[in-house]
Amino acid sequence: MELHIVHESPDGEHLVVGVFMKVGMTNAALFQAFQNLPWTVNDEHAPRGALINVSNLLPRKTSYFQYRGSLTTPPCTEGVEWYVMRHPVELADAQIAAFQRLPYINPNNRPLQPINGRVIYLRDP
């Protein structure tokens, strides 16, 4: 799985942080969110006091790939700055299964796109 943290500036510029996820321990940062997954398209669950600290979704090792691309959902807006974390975070089997059971969301991946001459940088702070 991959998590996308999407930011939009007031002037409409987009930046996305991608985080790969692998099978492992329960992801505490996403525990409450996965306990309240919406089962229909317009269903919203907003448990009182539920907050996700986005920094807890990132891996400890901060190496990342950087490139210019597009959004992965329509209208697939171009000119998006991507930062894809090199190292994955863990997500429990049960959390992955809960996501996979959502009837309206799977499959939800965009087909692999060609590189089209873009440069991909590896940043290793």
C-alpha cells in the first residue's frame, strides 16, 4: 500500500508526500482512523477528539525520492511536487484487510505512468 499526504497551497500549488506501507506491526498513528473507515462513498466518520499527527505517519529514516509529476486522481493535475519516502512504515494485516474490504475503493490505483524524461532525485539527509 501507499499513503499520500496531499498539500494544496492557497494559490493552488500541490505537493504530495508518498509513504509506502508494508505488512508488520499495527500502525498506531492510523489505528483510530482504521476503526472508523467509511463504508459508503459519502459516509463520514469524525470521532470526537480524533486527530492524526501527520509526522507519526512518516518513517524514521528520512531518505526520499523527489520529482515533478501529477495527481493520481482525476483531473490528474500536472505540476505536482512529489516527495516519496524511500523507507516504508508498517501496517498490520488486519488494517490492510479492513482497507481492502471497502466496497467502493478497490482497486484505487492509477496505472503505472511512463517516466517521460522526468528526473528523479534521491535525497538522503
